[in-house]
Amino acid sequence: MALAEHACSRESAVAARIDSAPCNACPVRSMSVCSALEVDELKRLADILVSVKVDAGHTLFAEGDGADTLFNVTAGTMKLYKLLPDGRRQITGFLLPGDFLGLSINDTYAYSAESVTPATLCRFPRRRLEGLLEDYPKMQRRLFAMASSELAAAQDQMLLLGRKNAKERIASFLLMLSERAKRRGYAENPVHVPMSRSDIADYLGLTTETVSRTFTQLKTSRVISLLEGGKVRLNDLEILQELAEGA
Amino acid sequence: MALAEHACSRESAVAARIDSAPCNACPVRSMSVCSALEVDELKRLADILVSVKVDAGHTLFAEGDGADTLFNVTAGTMKLYKLLPDGRRQITGFLLPGDFLGLSINDTYAYSAESVTPATLCRFPRRRLEGLLEDYPKMQRRLFAMASSELAAAQDQMLLLGRKNAKERIASFLLMLSERAKRRGYAENPVHVPMSRSDIADYLGLTTETVSRTFTQLKTSRVISLLEGGKVRLNDLEILQELAEGA
DNA sequence: ATCGTGCCTTGATCTAGATCAAAGCGAGAG
DNA sequence: CTCTCGCTTTGATCTAGATCAAGGCACGAT
């Protein structure tokens, strides 16, 4: 029996305590921290989590907020970003189902989190999840592995932001989206690109205009095709790969 | 009794099995993974590590090499970097004593590691360290905390690379170095800047010329002073902070 | 001492991408 | 059906920082 409530400090979100055997049927179980746990252990996880549904454009939390909840994306796409005082924005990552968010060193979030599409997430009280990590070292290890691969992705992104030109950035971005979709079992070619030009720009350190022009260039040179509903067909993976590395 | 040997596949490095009670006296014990262990537990760590000394400019390992060793910096400064096929380089981080390197998701390094100054490191066989992590969950947790804070630093760096201008980048860089030095108990103001202009450029996504000009500008406006031996005095932290955030 | 060989700095010019400006275009509201 | 409003595309111009080009300076080797 699900009960609706107001979930977050910001705007409205619908939260529902999971009825029964929740995690077992979870579509992202195999992708996330949960994959570290056995069926019976999952019960303890289910006990501390609440499922949250949000509309597109919902701010889950903002940089500097007290970081007492962690989340796991189960459906939809989220974006994480940082702002400079004058409003310049850097999106540090897009999250897909299975991704974790909310980790922080001190006790405040180091970035803001907002949904790109309608999304659902599992919400965990930080303290209680930490308790679980103490009891289940394999879960701790799994979380460490996830953080490590995020770190590797962050280093790739530094190379992109520091040294690649606009075309290389867009090519890399499309390949990355396609690769991630594939590993989660979604369509990898036509790849779904749900975020706006302006989000892409803020992720790649460009402007909307440059992103738009570069998409047009790639389309004109037949390397990609822009389809309906935010889908992009990658017509020549090989060329795209070369473009991405500037070879 | 120390025995010298050739350590790495690349160039020569001097490795020495530690004689006795090694970690106890280690200058960076409190800063690194080791801080998670008690004196008696440290013995097991000491058993699997070898101390390595390298000259400045020594390549410890290269991107793509088999990642079967991990390192902990005990003295000196290291740099990690990624290369594009045409030689463009992005330095993804500078490591100070206490920092860990060598983590990888698959079994190859995702970046190259080279010493900026003469350095000493502890070298661990990956398998055996992983064994230790299984036995000591608190060490696992400590490593996770270190990875998390590296991740947070990487996100800051994305903001810098994606959205800050040259002056903001240099100001941020100097403040970051000073802050890190402070937390490790080194001099924070005149701050030691051991890396070349070209390394700084490749870390900040600029060219040597721009780095040099920007240092000159900051010097001319009396915000910093360039001292002997790669030291930089930060004359006005407040202004520097404002410059860094573009306020 | 003198010579090189790498840095580092400074100057002149160029350019990729930003900025400024103005149409298209499309989905939801009325 | 038509009107908006927000997003996207395209065009014209501008500029921060890259690139090209000399010198200057310091330190190790001869």
C-alpha cells in the first residue's frame, strides 16, 4: 500500500513507501549497489528506502544543502551541476538508471541535482545506509567500484574539457551516451538524447549555438542523423570514433 | 637491510624492502589509507609493500599498462595525465604525499603517472592489497572516502575547465595548491609550486604562454609574488578567492 | 669562464568558438 | 485552429586565448 507524501524541501515530489518485495523486482537491481546483495539482504535495504517520483525539471537538491539523503536512479535521466556566482554552469554528469547520487565528503552536497526527464529514484537516509555498509562489506566494495568508475569517467571528461575541440567533444559525447545505454540494455544506436542543447553545452563547456552548429555539421557530413523524439542515429561508428579522438 | 633492485618496466628506479617497523615511522601515515589501521595491523601492510625512490621526470607507468601494482606517495610530487593520439595532453591531477594512485576499473591503468620532483612511493601488489581490504573493512572505507574526495575534486576541475577563464583558472590553481599543502602540514603561504609552466598549462587546459602571461598579470597587480625556488606568495587571499570564482 | 639546452617571458598575429541578433519550429493552452 | 513561449537553428561579428616568433635567463657540462 503506497502512501503519497511531500518528499523534498524543494517543490513537490511524490514519495511512496514500497509495499513488499520491492527490490527484487527492481529493473536496475543488477546495475547498481543492490547487485551486491542477496535476496534476503535486500529486505534490509528495502526497509530503509522510499521510492520517489519526480517530473522533468525538478530540483532534487542544491549544492550546499545538507546531505542527509542519498539516491539511486531507477528510471529517467538526472543531471548534476555546479554554478559560479555569476550563473555560469557546469554539468558534471548525466545519470541513468542504476546510477547513484548524493555522496559527499563533508555533510553538504557538492553539486545540485535536477531531473532531465520524469524520473523515479530510491531515497535512502544517509546514516542508515552507512549502517548497512558496515554490515555488508561487499556492498561497500560495490559502492567503491562505482565511485572508481565515476572517477575514471571524470578523468575522461577532463581530457575532453581541457583539450578537445567542439567536434571532438560532440562526437565523444554521443559515443559515451551510446556506450552507456548499451551497458544498461537500452538501444545504443539510434541513441536517446533526452537533454536540451543548452544542457549539452553546459556539459561540454560550449554554448548552445556551437552545439547546434556542430550537430548540423555532423548531420550534413552524414556521420549522424537527427531523428524524432531526441533520437540520434550514429551512421558511422568508426568515423565518429576517429573524430572523438582527433586522430 | 635494504636491497636495491630494478623496480619498474620503465627506466630505472630504486626499490628497497623496508627493514623493520616501517609504516610506524612513515611521515604520511596519518594522511593516507594507512591511517585506518592500528599499529599491529600495519605490519601486514608493511609485509606486502616495497618502498620505491624515483628521480624527477620518471614514468612510473603509462596509460594502458597492466595495472597490477598500486602506489602511495610518501614524498615528492607526481602528475597523472592522459594523451590524445596527436600528443595533446591533459594532466588530470598532481599528487602529494599521502595520495594514492593506480586504481583502475578494468585491469589496465587509465592514465600515465610521472614524477614532477624526485619522489618516494610505497608499492603494493594489487591482489595482495585487495586481500587486505577484505580483511580490514575500515581500510576499504578509508579508501572509499579518499576516492570520494578525489571525485569531488574532479568535479571542481570540470567546472574550472569548462567554464572559467585563464585568470580564474590560475587563481583557483594557486588556492588549491595552498589549501592542499596546508592540510598536509606544509607551508601554505609562500606555496611551493614545483611543476613547470607547461605542466600547469596541461592541467588547466591552457598554453604555457597564457599561463606565463597570467602569472605576470597577477604579479603586476600585486596579488601574488613570484619567489625563488618555485615558491609563490599569495599576497591577498581574499582577492584571489574572488578572482577564482569570477565574482 | 663559456657554451648549450631547456625553461620562461614577451610580442605580434590569427582563429575557434563566444556573443549578439533574428528567424524557424513545435507542443501545449485556450 | 491559432497563439504563445521556449527551444533550436542560422547568420554576422567580436575576442580570449592559441599560435607563431624572438629573446632572456639559469644551470649543468665541457
